[in-house]
Amino acid sequence: MLTFHLNDRTVTYGGKRSKRLIDVLRDDFGLTGAKLGCGIGRCGACMVLVDGKPTLSCRTPVSAVEGRAVATAEGLAAEGLNAVQEALLEAGAVQCGYCTPGVAVLLTSVLEQNPEADRRTITKALEPHLCRCTGYAQMIEAAENVARGEAGRPEGGELGSSPLRHQGDLMAAGRLRYTADLKAPDMLFGAIRWADHPHALVRDIDTSAAEQIPGVVAVLTHRDVPGDNHYGKAVKDQPVLCGDRVRFVGDKIALVAAQTEEAARQAADRIRVEYEVLPLVGDPEAALADGSPRLFDGGNLAAERWIRRGDVDRAFAEAAFIHEATFRTPFVEHAPLEPEAALATFDEEGRLTVIAPSQNVFFDRHEISRILGLDKHRVRVIQAPTGGAFGKREDMVVQPLAALAAWKLQRPVKIVLTREESFRSTTKRHPMVIRRRLAADASGRLTALDVDLLADTGAYTSWAPNILRKACVHATGPYFISHVRLHGRSVYTNNAFSGAFRGFGATQVLFAAERHMDMAARAWGFDPVELRHWNLLQDGGRTATQELPAGLKVTVGECLDRALEAVGAAEAAGKNGVRGGSMVRRGTGCAAIFYGIGYGGGIPDISGARISLTPAGRFLLQVGAVDYGQGSSTIFRQIAAHALGTEFELVDIHTADSETTPDSGSTVASRQTTVTGRAVQEAAERLRQKLDQAAWDLGLRYDPQDPESLKLLHARLAGEGRPVEAFARHNLATDKLDQGTGQGVAYATYAWGAQAAEVEVNLRTGKVRVLRLAAVHDVGRVLHRQALRGQVFGAVAQGLGMALMEEYRVEGGQPKTLNFDTYRLPRVSDMPEMTIEFLESAEPLGPYGARGIGEPALVGTAPAIVNAVCDALGFELTDLPVKIHRKDAKNAKEINRDYVHALRHHRQFGRRVGRR
Ligand code: FES
Ligand code: FES
């Protein structure tokens, strides 16, 4: 028995003294504000105060706090949010909210000890924390506001203002319950037995020893799946539980359901699996070779795409310049701070109900009902508060297993993955090898592009065909090129499992395209920025597949100029590389951005929205859209309030419940603001018209901003049997692309932007520091400025990680980077000083002229940074993440001189194919 003070009360604990403090707080005292992000002391999500000192509760045995005072985020908010929590909320530093309680705890301690802490002190203090959403900038801003005594909640919620994030107060207080925080009466815990080999036949599964472990209730295998044992996005090829074969080490063999998580995990280890190990398919090129082991009956080619226009061979034959290069990008891990989890339980009507982080509850319901062989109306899926997603939660991971166990056992079952399990089993960004040949005429007009793209989709298909389509469509970059031949293939291997990830294939190809523009320009003796400007798409121009829609303004050139100006590129021109001294070199680089919004390619891109007037004189908006931190729920409330002419505060929202909200599609493809936002606008406008008409008919006057007047209106309308709700559905129509040529309306609209970076490269250490980054994006119209800025900060952090440090390494089919010690994510000290600007050119298809920013803000960051690095070094890099070896750094000193000379005199330099 030990006693300690917990949030100002004295508590006793009688369990194991070695138990981690985080587990005691969560399991024994119900304080779930401390979150488990990594379990190894590398993310800060579990931060609490012990005697006022920031302490990682995942690294602290409970015995260490005996007789001491422990404070959690909930305790800090005992009398309402404390100043730091309030400031984080006000500054927009809360997105998914998973890291927020830990950050609030840390900053509270920092500012208590040093109430006038400056930016440097705050930044240094934040270093132990990882945030995958915010890019840290607004956290620093929040702490500075507290130090300066500047506070104040924003007023109103009109379009363009920044009302507080929906549920942000609960997040800041550590009181929002994510899936791992939930409990249900009589609940069991699930643990998974993972595949031991990346490629093997399963000969036998013996569960007898596991069943003997005390507390084990059931061990389920593929034989227990009542419906279809396979599920997936584009193709149903992923087994719920493998019965005959495993294709990567994230495959699942069995599920244990037990009274405790400990018993379940112990039993999962005791399951004996007999395998016949098969040869590994570890390389996408080799996977396509004759004689390679076949991972599926149809072979190893998961998807193939062509886009063809013009006469590419003739254009190359007639070109004045040709440049070719090959670019490589690695597996990248999404790393949302919340690991995968699901709770399957039963709702008030006895319906199987799965509560989980998700990006599309309707798709999950469809798949779970197929797996269980149930009518879809017997399954309900509810999105739990979600600690980041970025595409990862498009594919289900543990939801089918929790559902299966709960259905079989007729008891609630919860499964929560560790960080290692999450890394091992979930989707990654597709690694790509992108071979490009680019041709131009003597004046620098691009005439032809020939691209061959090979992607590693790993063990299963997921979204491979669609990702490949997006990659091919975006392979040109935002340039008009008359003759194109774009060929993409996505291949099965035993390496990992690739799927949707912010940018959806465009991220990799835009890195290659924008890197290639710099390389080609230098080789051909042109200025890289001028080469871009000569070739950028114009209003009504043609992408590789389609004419740009009428009314869509192309502002990429303006974005580019503004981004370059913001990083001072003009002053740096001609001085790059040599700046900064002999061992520290500086460089600038840029990237022009275009991005197709929505699913595209003829897939119905439909969102529904319903809005009603409630008896309480408020409005209730219902959408199926998932908000996992990007702020869509807040923005939809703003749109609805504007259309209704009411106050933001009078609009409530209910989201992402397959039983009670309309289907609003996936939260992907930067589509929610544009598509669901438009449905919300239309539904709200319809309701306003209905209310106005009814009031006119009944001779009533009402004020949409006055709840009392709305209450009276509701009472009268309900009494008369008049409708008090409206529904709208919006579709972003596109074409199914031509099978042979790939021509057609690939995307209904496009976003434009540009980013520019200034970097410093230390030739002695090879270390790259991004000093400044400017991001200029045309968002159509600013609806919520703070959320937009937050999206850009966060996207840039992810792009910076991709450029400089992130790589999910797999060797022999075994992952080598399974937690935040070996997989490096950007921390606060990695982030540059940033300038963010928005252009508002009025998107013809979006609500009140707005369009999404989630992905466009990411796709330009890596090329801008790597272009700047190459500018500093004087030689060309083509692979991500950038690795500067000692030898390269030495060479840079010599090469740099020639390089600068070449730039000044427009001489050919670099990896040149030749001037014809
Ligand atoms: S969970 Fe403790 S530091 Fe990550
Ligand atoms: S807000 Fe920090 S991880 Fe999502």
C-alpha cells in the first residue's frame, strides 16, 4: 500500500509497486489525461508533474511517487482551464489534442518557474514533446502569450474569424476520452498474435497453451470468422486473421480475449504457429521479374496506370534539351500520436457498436458487417476522438478483430496497440522509384515528359490503384507539357503495407518533379525559377489529363513569387553555397504546387449534411465527416451559422456516427471543406428558406440570432407539422479516366501554392538546418484563419521530416524502426522560422469560395528544402530522406565553387544528359 497526493487529494494505491505511474493514473484512478504515445520516454504525451517537476509517467514506477504530489492535466483544470491550457486553445495549438494534456502540463511548470520565459526557453523546454499535427509554432505562441499576459477568447464565429476548436476545451483539460480511455461493463481485452515471418505458409495454429492462461476467455483464429475473412479498400485482399499464408510481419494470426490485457498478451505469446517459410519478395523491381515468388495468384503487379498524350518520342527527338534523373522515396510512417485502438460493444438497442479512430465510419461499417456476415444495420460504427490520422486510419486495423470477438463472446472487447505494434502492422507512405526524362526547346519551353514510376505497395492493395492515379496525374508538376507518357506500377512485396498518406502519391512525384526542375534548369543553363515561370499552368490550361475548369483561377505563379520574396531568395541569388563560411553553407530552394481536390477519377465524391432547428432554439448540424484534428467540425459550424444568419455559438454539431449522421465520405483528399462544406452550406440555406417561408405563411417574425425567438418558432412549426430540418447532398463530379490514354477530368478542381526554404548545411557534420520557410497557398477563401495556419505548420513539419529524417526501414522483411527512438520525427528544434500567406481567389466549387489545404500544404515542403540543400552543397541529391555523407560534404567544398560559377554564367553543370 502506498500513499501519494493526486491533484490535491491524498490517495492510496495497493497494487504492484513496479506498475508504471501512467497505468496507475489511468487504470486505478480514471485519470486518462496522461496519454500513452510511445511508452519509452520519447514523446511526452504521458507528462505529469511530480512535486511540480515535469515527469514522464511511462518511465516512472508508481513507487517513485510515494508521499509526493502528482498533478495531471485534469488537476490543472480543476477550476476551469488554467492559463496555459486556455492559451493553447486560444492560439490554435490544439488539433487532435492527443499531445495537448502533456504539453499543457510541461508549459505550466515552465511558466510557473519562469513567468517571463522567452521564446528560446519555451522552445528548449518543449523539446521532449512530439506533436504530429501542429508543427509546434502555435504552442510556442501560446506560451509566449501567457508570459506576456496576453489572453482573450476570440469573439464571434463569422467566416474568416477563428472561433475556438470544437471540443478543444476538453482536449486541453485532458478530459476528452479517446478509445484507449474508454471502458465498458464486463469488458475484455484483446491481444494479437502477429506473424513471425514476412512470407510463409501457415501449417498449423495451436492455441491450447494460450487457452490455459488464467483469465483467457477465448482464442480466435480464421476459423471463427463467420463472414468474409478478407477486407480492404480497392481490393478485398487483407485477411482478418491469416489461415493459410502470411505476407508481412504485420499480419494477424490469432486474437486472444482475456480479463486483463496482461493475460491476453501473455497468451498471445503462447500460441504455437507452424510455418513453411517462403522466399522473401523484398524488392519491387525483383518482384516483377520472371521467376519471382508470386504473392497473389494474379502475380505481383497490384496496379498499373498510363497517361499518354501527344507524340513523346518525336518530341524527344526534336528537343533542344533533355535531362533525365531517377528519384527514390522511402516508406514513411504516419505516426499519429494515438496508437490504433477499438472498443466493440453494444448500444442501447443491442446493436454491435464499434468505437474507434477512423476516417470513414460508413466504410468501416460496411466492411465489419461483411466480415461478420451481418446486415449492415446490425452494425454501428462511431468515430472516437481521434489522435491524428493523416490517411493511416483509412484502412482498418483492429476494428474487425474487436468486432469479431465482441460478436462471438457477446461481451465488450477493447484492443489497444502498442507503438511497436502500430509501426509493425499499419500502412505507410508508398516508397517510389521515379525515373524521369524531361525535354525542352531552345527557349526553355518544356515539350515532353516521360515518367516511369514503381511503387512498393507491400503486402496488400489498400488504395494502390487510386494512389497511382493521383501520382501519375501530378507527375508533371504544375506545368503545361504538350507530350507526356506517364507510366506507373504498384507492386506487392513482403516489406510492409502501403496505403493512403497525406498527399496520396502526389507527395512523392511532386518531390521528383520539383527537384527535377532545378536539376534540368541548371544543366540547361537556365534559372530554375524562370524555367518554372515559363512553363507554369495558366487559367484554362491543360494538365496531363484535362483542361482546367472554367472559372478556376491559376495562381501558382503568384504564390511562387511571394514565397521566394518571403525567404529573401533574390538577395541570396548568386551568393548561395558560399554564404555562411567555409564549413557552413547556405542555400535557398523553392517548389511550385498544384493538387487535385477530392477522390477524382470518376469515383462518386458525395457528402451529405443535415441540419435542424431544435426545441431548445438552437441548430443541430449532422455530418458523417470525421474531424481528426484538422478542424472541420468548427468550420462546418461557421458555414452553417453564416448560411442561417445565426450565431456560431447557436450551432451544435454531431459527427461520424453511422447510425445517426448522413454519409459524408472519407476524410481524405482535402475534400471535407470543399465537398462536405458545400453540402453544409446548401443544407443550411435550405433550412433558412424553409424557416423564412413558414414564418411568412404563419405571420410570424423571428430572429435567427435569438434563441428565445427560435424556440417559439420551433414550437409553432412543430405544432403545425411543418418541417424543421433540411438535408443536402453534394457531389464533386469527375471522369473515369480513359483506360488507354488516361485522359479525362481527373479532378474537379485544383489547389495552388508554393513554398520556399532557406537552409544551412554544416559540411563538417552533414547536418541540415532549415532556417526559414515560406508557405503561400491559395485557399480560395479563408474560413478559419487559425486552423488554416495550423494545417500549414503541421504539414510543413511532416514535409520537413520526409525531407531530412523520416524513413521506416525494413531489412529482410523485418522492420528496424519500431518506435520514436529509431524513427525520428521532427521536434520543435527542427522547425524553421515560418511565414504563411494565403491567397483568396474564390474556388468556384467550394463553400463560399473555400477549398481544402490539408495536403497541398505538405506536397511542396520536401522539394523546397532539398532544392535549398542542393543549392547550398552544389551537387544534386535525388533520394529521400537527404543523407549527406562525410565524403559528400568534403566534395561540396570543391564542387561548390564550380557550381556557383556555373549558375552565374549559365554554364551546363550537374547530371546532364546533354544539349542536342
Ligand atoms: S508515452 Fe511516455 S514519453 Fe511517450
Ligand atoms: S495536436 Fe499534437 S499530436 Fe495532435
